[in-house]
Amino acid sequence: MVMTYGGPSDWDALTGSGPDAMTPEEITAHFAAMQALQRELTATGELVSGFGLTEPARAQTVELRDGTPVVSDGPYAETKEVLAGFAIFDVADHERALELAARFAAAVATRVEIRPVAE
């Protein structure tokens, strides 16, 4: 699994707001590059699934307190970075997973985390 992360300024840039706002053309090019990579990996059978996530303001956390579910707004982790999306790969070996993770990092211009999925 490859998880993509970004910070609040990344969200602002992709929505065309803030000091580092991307132009509409840059936003279009960013998403076109991601879609091209996803199409390529779908065609090779290596991309099992993947999705971008909505902005952190729409996140909610559900936890049990004394057996009762409690819902709170916002992501669970208090951090400067937020999970922006994920992709599940089915690859021949770890080296190929690292290669694809590097391509995802280049496409989203940020840091990605790679982790095996428990079988």
C-alpha cells in the first residue's frame, strides 16, 4: 500500500487558494499526471485500487469510550501532515513496490509511505 501525505498548504495549493496556489492549468496537469500513472498501472494489473481523499476538515474520528461510540470531527492524529490518498499494488516483489512508490511520490510532489498489507 502506498499512502500519500500532504500538509495544509498542499490542500490550499490544489484548490487554487493560499500563497502557494497552483494555477488552474497546474492543477489540471497535476491530476492528469496522476490519472495517467493510474491508467498505466491498471493496464499492467499492478494497481488493485486507489483513491484520493477529501480534505481533512471532512474527516471524523470514531472511538469507543466505555463501550459507546463517540464521534468527533477531524482526523485522529494531531499532525501537520494529513493522509491525502492511497493505492494498493499487487507486484512481484518489494523492489517493484519501491519503484512504483517513487513514481507516486514524483507525481504528487510530496512524501509517500509504503507498507505491506497484512494477508
